[in-house]
Amino acid sequence: MRAWPALLLSLALPHTAGAVELVGKTMPPYPGGLREAGGACLSDSTGTGHVCDYSIGLLADADADAEPVMRYVTAGRLAGRDGPLASWTITDAQPYPKVAKGFYWQAGTCRVDKVGDDKVIAVVRQGLEQEYLGDVAWARRLDLESGKFRAIDPARVDCINEGYGEQ
């Protein structure tokens, strides 16, 4: 009977999709309670028509008036377009990591062992004092063939400090 309190609590809370429930879905539209909060396009081709064959996306709570609360990191394959709006078939989804204040996501601007890798997403402590940011709390690399994220040792990752040199 210990499961009853958890069941009642889950019924009382607003429903948002779990990471597993996102896989196989085509988005947008996004599940109730979620919205797109950013991402990056990827390709394994040099052709300009294929620049967004794949994506790394971020989903946040749907409240557009508040600062985004990140919930999921998603991998997607291009499913089609409606004018400039792309639709993605989600191939993998992971909960966004719980990190300390001052850490933010970066995709497309990271390196692994000092070699640029646009398929990496990392959660990095931001700062303006160095060209590359190496305090990485979480990192994944998207394998385009399988559509799945693979964990990377955060100690091997650094990302360009996009604010470096700005006054």
C-alpha cells in the first residue's frame, strides 16, 4: 500500500511528458507543458540542403513569461518542413541535468580532447575570463547513425566562451 501516496501525488501534478515518452514522436507540436527552448542543427553531409538533417534540441516548461526551466535534451531526425518550420522525429531524449547556478547548455561550439565536435552538447559554467570554458558538469555526443546520445567524460570537454573578449 506504500504506492498509494505516490500514485495520488502523480495524479495531482500537471502532466508533462517523460523522456521515454518523447522518443518516436514528431514535434512540433510539443507535448502539453513543454516548449522548444533552443538547439542546434547537424548534418553528416556537406550539402547545403542537408544542413539540418539532424538536431539537438532543448525542451523547457511552457511558461513563456518566465525564465526557461530546461526539462529535456532531445535528438531528432528531420521529418519535414512547413515553410521555415522544421518537424523532428525524436530519436532520443534525456532529462536535462540538475546543475548548480551559473551552468548553461552549449551545443555546436564544444571540443572533445581539444578537437572541435559539433555533435556535442554540454552544460558548462559560464564566465568571461577565458577563451574556452572547461568547467563542464554534463556532456553527451549525438551519434547520427543510431540517433542516440552517448555519455562523454566531462573532463574531456570544453566549449568556446561565446562572450570572451566582449567589453
